[in-house]
Amino acid sequence: MKKRQLKIRFALLVILVAILGILLVLFALFCRDGNYNEVEITTETTTKESTTEPITEEPTSTPEESTTEAETTTKPPVKWDNYNPIDVLNSENWATTLISKKYPLGKAYSPTLAPVIDGSSVTADTRVADAYKLMYADALKEGLVLTPYSAYCSYSRQQTNYENKVQAFVLQGMTEDEARANAEKRIEPAGCSENGAGLSVDIVSASAGFSSTDEYKWLVNNAHKYGFVLRYPEDKTDITGIIYQPWHWRYVGIEVANEMKSNNLCLEEYLGVI
């Protein structure tokens, strides 16, 4: 009887051990499958993240947005067929107004004027005068005197100056046409000069010798910081049609002056009129 009970107990023990073995095998298989699935999930997540990063950045480099950015940083093109200096002078782009024989100002425009320095009879557009006062004061701190020689010139005064120059060439033996062609390289007819809008200041003297002065050297290095540029440079006479005038400085605004200075541009080149 006892032997029979022992056999039964032994058999039960074997069965229990077998069941435990089976459970251990199933658990091992389950754990292995669980790890495999976890790896798959991790890999899938990583793949999604790596593909979403370019998608996030892609819109910033699309052609449409690049074009928009370029449009905001590039000056709008000028419609020269319908160009009217008076219209420009009354707009936010007033400082870059091109006034010439092809684009005359005419008699109607009358700028608001102010002395370019306190106590001077030389006047310019008030916005130009304010900028010149600041430039004059800063140059004076360095012992340099940017004495204004002339600035705004009325229509009638411009016409008189132009005709006097023409007659001076006629007296030298030139024909009327030759005299006018030579005069217009030095002084524009009435209505064709930016002085008629009070946008320029002639400094110290109307002499080519001004280019050898310390004042001129200072202007070359600093005038753009105040919005002024040399209007008729020596290396741009074929574009401007005007002789080199180291004394003649034109206000175009600080941003434009810096761009013209950095790229060695005259106003015609900046505006795209060559």
C-alpha cells in the first residue's frame, strides 16, 4: 500500500515538473515575442521621426516662399514709360527721385525748404537739410568744415545759369548746338536739375580741386552714413552724362547710399536706367 502511494506521489511530482517545464517554455516564447514586437515599434517610431523632420523644414525652402522673400528685399521696378518725378517726390521713395533732361521736374514743383546749416542762406528740402546738419556737425568735430556752397535752385535761376554757360561756350567760338551740348555736361537746363527739388548740396566750391581736400576724403569715407552719395563720379561720366563733380553730393537715404557705396553704383545704375 505504501509503495503504491509513493508511486502515485512520484507520478504527480513528475507531472508537476512537466507542467512547470511547459510553462517555462511558453513564458520564454512569450517574452521573446514581446521583445521582438517592442523592437519593431521602436524602429517604426524612429523612422517616422526621421521622415517628419524634413517635412517640417521643407516649407521654409519652397520656391514660393523664396520668391516672396526676394520680393520683400528687392526694390520694386520703376515704370520708366510713365515716370513722373513729381509723383515720386510725393511718395515714400522721394529720396531716389531721378531728375534729368529725359525726366524733367518742370515748373510746378515747389519743395518745402530749410537752411542746410543754421544761419546759412543755402536751403534744401527740409528732409535733406536735417541729414546735412547732422553730417556737418560730425565732420566739424573732426576739424573739417563742410561749408555749403549751394543747394536748392529755383527754375528761373537754373535757366539763367544754364543760358549763361551756353553763351560762355559760344563766346569761345562754338556753334549754338556745340555750346549747348557742352553746357549740359556741366549744368542741366531748368527743370532737369535735382537742385530744383532741393535734393543735392554743393559743398565748399564748384571746383575739381575740391577732390584733393581733406573734406572731400572725409565725404568719400563717411557721407553714405548720412544718406549722401557723390552724384557724378569720375568713372561714371559715360552713364550720368555729366562731368566729374566732386563737390556735388546727392541725398538718397542711408539704406540706398550704403548699397550704392558698397557696389560702386551711380544713381542711374541703382535705378536700372543706363
